Amino acid sequence: MNARRFDAIFRTEHTEVHWYHFECDADALTERLRLEGAFWPYGEKEHETYPSRARFAAFREFYTVRWLVATPGAGATMRFWPCDLWVTPTALVTYTPQPSDVLFEIRSKLASSALQEPLMTNLVFQVLDELTARVFDPLDRLNDEVSRVEVEVFHGSRDADLKGQLFHFKREGYKVRRLAAQLRNVTSQMARHWTTHARENAPYALELYDHVVRLFDTANASSELINSVTDLYLNTVSNRLNEIVKTLTLVTTVLLPASLVAALYGMNFDYLPLAHYRWGFFVVLAVIGVVSGGLYWIFRRRRWL
């Protein structure tokens, strides 16, 4: 893959911080950081398991965050990828293992706005908050697709692809819910770390935690919607099958007298009632018609048909 990066500087009256962003494979980043005497706080082969769980780790002079991001894919599919952050008092290093314009867009947005003190905490908050906000777009798209399928199911659509779509939605909803749960745990750890080191960090910690909890609640609501639509679909299929079985049973019952008479008159006996009577065949047909018609009338009266 083609490596991309950018360097940005943010200043206030008393503080200056640098933001370095890298997009390349983990081996290239490890080598670059080693040559520059910087740090790589994860294991050498850990990048092979991307995307892994979100996490937070605090060290003496810096802390690290692995944030998980969801961006829209084809249809209702989501692409999940990690964003690693290393935060020192004067430098923020971000890294993504695959190309994405999200961090570049966030940099452009922050460059045109005035960040407040504490500058580093504010910068990290803005980055993570924007990454969290990006998850709502594919989640809303997923909810729209689920609502569309719900309407089709409600109107009795017999599209054979609906079942595959619903189970695809369930998988996507489960992924977002798991992502939101991990981010909630990481945000809780970050909030404790921020508020422990400086009281002025508390508003950012609470705001970020509130946004992640909102994402978690939205993901839960989405999962419940998907489950309800899936139950509706399965109930619709079951009801349709019951209607078919009931109709076939009643039709069989209506035709049962004709089958019984035909079986009786098909036996090889020397004497059968009306066997030699000129109008015997028509009498038997009339009896069959009367009995079957009576059964049909009873079923219609009881609204079984």
C-alpha cells in the first residue's frame, strides 16, 4: 500500500502540540519509529490480527488508545478498522493500517477551529469524538435498510432474499454493538485517567463518555429493531405455512366423502347397492355432492375457509 502521512501543529497562547499521522503497514511504521527513536507500545506481530479490541494503556510519560471506527461499505455493510493513538504532553501520533480520508478531514476541520486549553486533551477529545460520530452514519444507513425490509415483510413480500438480508443485518448490528461496548469501556478508563491528572479535563471526559454511551444505546436499539423484524419475518413465514396446511386439510376433508365412496364402489363384490340401477351412478354423485357441499358450507360458516 502507498504510505501517507501528515504533520500538523496546534497552538494556543501558552501551549504548542504536534500531531503526526501515519497510514502504512505496521512493519513500515515499526521501522520508521525505530529509526526515529520513538516507541511502538504493541507486540511486533499484533498488527496481523487487525482489527483487534479497543484498548487503553497508561504509561509514565504517555498513554495509548486503540479506537475502532466504522465507515459505510457497499449497501448496508460496514467497514471496521482501528486507529491507534499515542499521546505525550506535546505530541499526538495517530496510525491507521489502511488508507482513509477520515483523519485528513478531521485535521482540516480542526485547523479552522480554535482549540481551548488543555490543548492536548482537547485535541485528543476532538479526534476521538469525530471518529465516534462517523459510526452513526453507517448505523443510520443500516437502520434505514432494516426499516425498508420491515415494510416488505409487513406487506407479505415473498422475496426469498429477505432471510439472507435479515441475517446479514443481524451480523452487522452485532458488530456495531460489540464495537460500542468496547469503546464504552475504553472511554471509562480514559475518563478516570484524564480526571486524575487534571480537573480541567473532566468536561472532555464526560462529554466523550456521553457520546459513546449514546452510540451504545443506538446500537442496542438497532439490534432490537433487527431482532423484532426477524421475529416478524419468521412469524409471517410460520403463519403462511399454517394457512397453507389448514387450507390443504380442509380441502382434503371436503373431498373425503368422494374418496370414501369411490373406494367402497371399487371393491370387488358381487352385489353393491345401486350397482345395476339405471340412475345409480348419478345418485351416488348427488350424495357425494350433497355431503361435500354440506361440509364446505359448514367450513365457510365457521370462517375456516
